Amino acid sequence: MVYQEQKFGGDMHEFKLNEAVEGVLEEVREDVGKNKSNVYKVGGKSFWGTTSIDQGMANIKVGEKVRITLVDENFKFPGSNRTGRLFKVEVDR
């Protein structure tokens, strides 16, 4: 039997503005790393969760087809002075 190491961090997908990652949600890992973040795997690409990705993915199950798009790199979150990246999460049902 040959084991394959599963790495997180170095091989993560980097989103580009208005370019979607689309495919079947293959895996969700919770509490990963020092920040206890979520890691998602969609269409063979792994990426870290963010506030907007985590909220959008909350009711999506492994096996469903999704599309995640970075729509704003400098989004001002309502009710705070914080800015960050805003993602659109869509599911094909």
C-alpha cells in the first residue's frame, strides 16, 4: 500500500477577481491550522474558507455542484471598519 501525503497551505488555490471555481464539493475539513479555519475541495482545487465562503457553504452538502467566485477584493463589511474579500457562492440544485 502506498500512502499519499495530504498537504494544506502550499497547494491552496488562489482566487482571482471574477474567475470562478466550479465543480462538485468533494470535501470539507473543519478546524484546520492555527486559525481553526475550514478547507474546501471543489473540482480538485483546495482553498481556505473565509467569512463569505463559510456562510455561503453552510447549507451545501458534499456531492453537490457549486460555483464560487471572488467578486470584490476590497469589500467593506456592513457595521464594521473591516474590509476583505467577498465571494459569491452558488449551488446547482
